[in-house]
Amino acid sequence: MTVAERVAAILDRIDAASMRRLGRECPVMLLAAAKEREAAEIEEAIAAGVRFLGENKVQEGGGHMSSVAAEAKGRASWHFIGRLQSNKAKKAVQLFDSIDSVDSSGLAERLDAAAGELGKCRECMVEVNMGEEQKGGVGLSGIASLCDAIHRSPHLTLTGLMAIPPFFDDPEQSRPYFRKLRELFDDVKKDHPEPDRFAFLSMGMSGDFEAAIEEGSTMVRIGTALFGPRRQR
């Protein structure tokens, strides 16, 4: 299958999952995870209708943005979805429209300062850690204080939560984690000063995105199922 054919198939599956959840199609955003992909693949995804691109590394994301044709680049919103080191905050603010993996008040402060210095405002999401020490994200007990820190940051707007639950071969086992994340999302939204802007619950990847949508995801991050297996280097 081509990238365009995979995009069409995934969009059909997204629509079907949203129908199962609500009995109607509802907007669920497809974010293409572009890690280790070629510019031509990214351009094909954008041409097929993908409007959100996710990058795990600042330097690789910058390379993609330089290589992708300007017309295609301008039609997509570029999101940073990897673990971000504080010393790369300024570069991330320069490159990306949204930082989806904010996991500490210290990082939020660095991003806010960098955005202010560059005369920009940036959207961001809080990355939630569901109890796995090897993964990034703020623990459940720290979500409220981190959200408050972002709300106090004049150059940042909190637009959602992102998380990577534990991996299971059977996506049904992920449902309790997705359900808990939806509950957290609803709680944070109640206290958001601009609740209409708090729109993204980013959960679900290639192997479990349909279960995530059925539990309330509004953004799924798809890599392999969209681009196919990574080429051997």
C-alpha cells in the first residue's frame, strides 16, 4: 500500500471507531509520527490529508522541515512529541507549533521564556506518566500543579493531555488506562480558563488507536500503520 492508501484506510477506521463511541462521526485528529521517515513520505502524507506531524527529536524535526517542500510544510501543524531536554527548549519553540510533551514546571518556564524572547506564543500539552518510570511525563499527583504553572505562563496555552499507556499485545488491556486518562482530561478541562481551547486528548498509536478513540481520544499518533515498516539503514 502507498502512504496515501494507508492514510485513507486509517481515516476510515477512525470514523468507524468514533461511530462506535458516540453513534456519529466526531472529529478525531490524525497525527503522523514522522520519526526516521523520509521527506517524500511526509509530503505524501500531507498530500493525502494529514494536517498534524509529530517529531520525537528536535534536530530530526528541523531536518524534515528543511527538506519538505515549503507548500507542503505550510499545510501541516508540527508537534514535538518526544522527551524534550530543557537546553533545547528555545530551538523547539522556534521550530514547532506545539510542544506536546511538557512534563515539568521547569520545562514550562524554559519554554515560556524562550517564546517570550522570540516574540511568540506556543500551544502545549501536558504529558502524563501512567506509572512507568522509564517513560517521560508528569505523575498523576503533579498534573494539577503543572497545569497551573502553564496557565500562569503568558506565552503558553494548554491545549490538552498526551500519554503513552503501558504496551499490551491485546489493545483491550489498554482500555482502563485510556479510561483513566479521559477522566483526567475532563477534570483538567473543568478548571481550564479557556476550556474551548483544551481540545486534545492525545492517546492511541498504531496498535491500539481504535480502543483509544472508543474511550475518548481526540488525537491519535500513528507511525508504522501510516508509513509502513521503517526502511533498514
